[in-house]
Amino acid sequence: MRVYKHLSQLVTLESAVKKDGRHLVASDLSVIEDGAIVFDEKIIHWVGKTSELPLEFKTLSSVDLSGHVLLPEIIDSHTHAVFGGDRAPEYAERLNGTSYEEIAKRGGGILFTMNETHKLNPNELFELARIRLEKIFSYGVGTVEVKSGYGLSYAKEKELSEVIFRLKNHFLPRYQIFNTYLAAHDIPKDFPDSKTYLADVVLPLMKELADKKIIDAVDIFHEKNYFTTDDVKKLFSKAKELNLACKIHADELNTNGGAELACEFKALSADHLLKISQEGISQLAKSPTVATLLPGTAFFLGKPLAPARAMLDAGVKVALASDYNPGSCHVDNLILIASMAAANLKMNQAEIWAALTLNASAALGLKNQGVLATGFKSRFSLFKAPTLSHISYHWGTNLAVNLP
Ligand SMILES: [Zn+2]
């Protein structure tokens, strides 16, 4: 067992977890000044003020962390970190006035990344993603969800899920990778429609990967001209049979009932939600499904942000993630995104930090994580800052430090 003591602030979120991460106010951060924490490699044994450290722990080896803030581990619960190539030329075209639809029509967008991904072998894909993930971790993130989805064929999607599985084993135990199967990301040109692609590739491969225990969840791009409501229902029903958790890219480009579908199937999360309906908000408020907002994407595309305040006021459990991907959000600094989003999404400080920790852990179905309290997992993020406020106040500067 080990002890960290004299932490300038220990942000426990103990009150936030009692409220299930909803309707949070500043005091729900449950900050302990001059805090101490006792833990082993698995769980937390004690949390409190350094001056109140029980006698039994006083002889343990301890580290003085004055001038630092300790938080429950920061989690990035939505990334597309395994891919080949980059889309900088397409970005320039968009800035110069070409629409995404035009770019996609002549083979740009997701299909361009698919071609670049197909040019690389598994070792090359692993190496690129490993470097990207290390960069993401360097900002204080300890768990990252990684989606497949740029293979879009049976063989290549299988390869990508296996690469993510290798990354997971490579980074354990210090970092956790959550493996999400997103073969239903786009419809490859050689299939007549989404239904055929789903039946021939997505569903059979999902079964194979689930049987081998390679993947943790499934996801689908539910949008006009991509996958239909019927496709989602088929995929989620099959996933339930295989005991796989579900996630959905929902209501991003159009209002099409994605949030409602997520609630119907008790999905872990509905993500994006720029165009969520009032009904979708009401249903999410009564559901365990997390609304994962990805403001970095809206910023980068110059779009209006998701209606976060309406969701939060209704009692929706909200998480924030990066959406790290080569096309619409090529940024590895989740804390920077959250700092920029705070004022623009009108989220208070407890809502922001719970969205990066406690609620993000719910978006991945992780148990006993996201809170600094006895019995919870000893997974933390440490920042060299006198207070929590300094972390996002000094936006764009990385204050995360390695755990001693
Ligand atoms: Zn995404």
C-alpha cells in the first residue's frame, strides 16, 4: 500500500456519484484541501485530510504532493485512433469553400481514410496508434476508448479490432483501452446498401470477434445515407444476444431519433447529439444511457454545439470526449477541448470534471471508477496545479504529470 499526502486539492466527486452524475452543482466536486489518499495497485483504502490520516497508515511509504491536484482518472470515451494517412489537404479544401458532401462524393472523407488504412499492415497500424495514444495519455488521460471503422471489409475490420486488442494488452495495467467495434461506420462502395453490408460483414464479424472476446462493445453510424433505424435495431439485438454493450453515433447531422433508440436498447452512450430532439432529451434524462458530447468536432467544423444546457437541466448524464479522428477532429488534448467547451456549452465546473471522469466511466460501463473513495479503483490523474480551476484556466498548457 502507498500514500499520497499534502495534495493541494483532492477532487473526490463523492457527492456527484451519489447523484448519479446528474444535476450537479459546484459542491458536488467534493474537494478536500491538503488531502491524502491510501491505495494499493487495485483499490483505494482511505481518503481524507492529511491531518486525519489514521495511525495504521502513517508508517507506509508516502509521497508529498503539495502543489498538485489529484482527480479520478480522466477518460476519453470516444476516439477513432487507428487509421492510416491524414486529411490535412481535405481540411484546407474545406476552409477554402468546398463542402464535406462534395469532398465525400469524389472519394474523400471516411472512404479516403479507408484506402489509406488498407495500405498499412497490422504492425504499422499498431505503431501509429501506439504513438497517438501515448500522446493522448500525456495530457492526463488514463483510459481511452478506441473504435475500429476504417477497414470496412471483413478482413480489414477484423485486423483493426485485433490491433486495438493488442494495444489494450500493450498498455495494461497502467492504461486501459476499451475496444469498440465500428464496422458500421460507412457503407463501402462495393455493397448496394447498408442492409447487405450489415448482413454480409458487420453481423458475422461481430459474432466472430465476440466469441474470441476481442471486443468490448459495438457502435454504429446512424445517419441519413448511412445506417437506418432498422439496421441499428438488428445490430443492437444481435449484440445483446452476444452480451456486448452498445454505443451509437446519434443525431449528429439530422434529428432522426438516435437518442431514443439508444434508450430503447439501454446503450452505454449516445454520442454527438448536435440535433437531438426534445423527446430524445426527455428519454435520456430517465435512462442510464450517457450523452457523450464531442465539442471538438463541432468547433473544428465550425458548427453549432450540442444543446448541453438543455440536457443537463433535464437531468441527462453528460460525458465529454475528444472524437479524435483524422477528418473532423484531429486533436489529442481532451483537457483543451473541455476547457474551451466549458463556457460555450455553459457547463459548470462539477459538470465538466464529472463529464471527463465519473460520467465518462459510465459511458464505457466501467464499474467502481470515476470517484476517489474507499473501495473504488485506484485509477487517478495528477496535475501540477495549486487548484482544480488552474487546470482549465491555463487552457492549452499541459499541467498533467506522471503518477509517482
Ligand atoms: Zn465518432
